[in-house]
Amino acid sequence: MRLYVWSLLHEFAFALHSFSIQMFSLERYITAKQTITQSVRNQVLSITLGVIISILSMCYAQIIHLVDFHVIAITIMNLVDMSALVILIISSQYSIQNYRKTAGIASLEKRFQISDVYIWTQAIIPVACIAFLIHFTFVIVVWLLSTLENSRYYQMTFSHYFENITSVFTICVPFLVVYKHKRIKKTKLLNRSRIGPQNQVRTLDGKTIQMRETIQDHFNFLKNTWK
């Protein structure tokens, strides 16, 4: 029973990961097409989509334990990953083209959203690509094993190793996204190397210059000092 529950949670998490990338790719594509403002309506839509993909993930976790539907379920998830990857690539290409076209025309908020779409898609594309390759490899290998004698044993053995690979991949996803996302990576580096504010500076001859409260006071002080 404990093994079944653990396997159920594992399949649920992996399916939720794939469906989340799918929904995220659609959201990035819509954001690249038009300006989206944070409102109650958008929040309700996000919660609704979250409930839907959670239900779909639970259905997947139940169906995949049925032997006759195991390969079919993996194939469906492979199609989900492939569609998410295609949408992410289209969103990335469209956002970079739209960013160049809107130079000096669109508002700063719109251009920031377009650039944010490009940065996020570049960070998620490797994740979607790896997920697609993992599912695709599983389908091909299981199909090849089905041609052998005692194929059920080989398929079960390979499925066990496949679950371990997907578990490692799911754990590594956040680290891969942080590594590929430029703004998150930059913020992390800045927080790690942040130093205290500098209260005084020195001239080339070693003379101390005290910092002033305002820019104008500091400018007047420098002007009087360097006469």
C-alpha cells in the first residue's frame, strides 16, 4: 500500500509538472500577444486552471497504473510536452520580433512584459525539451521491448528505472530554471555578493570626502573642495 501511494504521488507530480509547463506556455504566448494586467479575473482564471490541471494529473496517476493503458498515458503526456515546447518556441520568437518592432512605440510596461516573456521562455524551453525527450524515449524503448519474448518483465524493469529518472529530473527542474533565467540568476548573485553602503570616498591623493545627504549638497561640496 505504501509503495502504491508513493508511486501515485510520483506520477501525480510528474503529470502536474508537464501540464503546468503546458499552461505556462499558453500564458506566455497570450502575454506576448497582448498586455495582461493583474486583476481579480486573471487570478480566478489562474486558480481555475490550477484545479483543472490538478484533476488531469490525478487522472493520469490513476490511469498509468493500468497495464493496458500505460503506454497510451505516456504517449499522451509526450504530446502535451511536445505542444508546450512548440508553443514556447513560437512565443520566444514572437516576443523578440515584437520587442524590436515596438521600440519607441509601445509603453514601458508593454515592452517589459514582452522582454519578460522572452526571458522566461528561454528558461523553460530546456525543461520542456528534456521532458519531451524523456517521454519520447520511454515510448520508443517500450515499443521495442514489446517485440521481445517475456516483454512484460522487461517493460516493468525499464518502467522502474524510468520512474527514478523522472524523479531526478523533477527535482532538478527548479535549479535548471534558475540557472537559465537571467534575472533570477542575477538577483541571486547580487544578494550573495551584496556589501554595505559606502559612507566615504577618497581622492587620488588620499583625502577623505564625506558623503552628503542629497546630490546637490554633495555636488556643492565637491565644487568647493576642488577649487
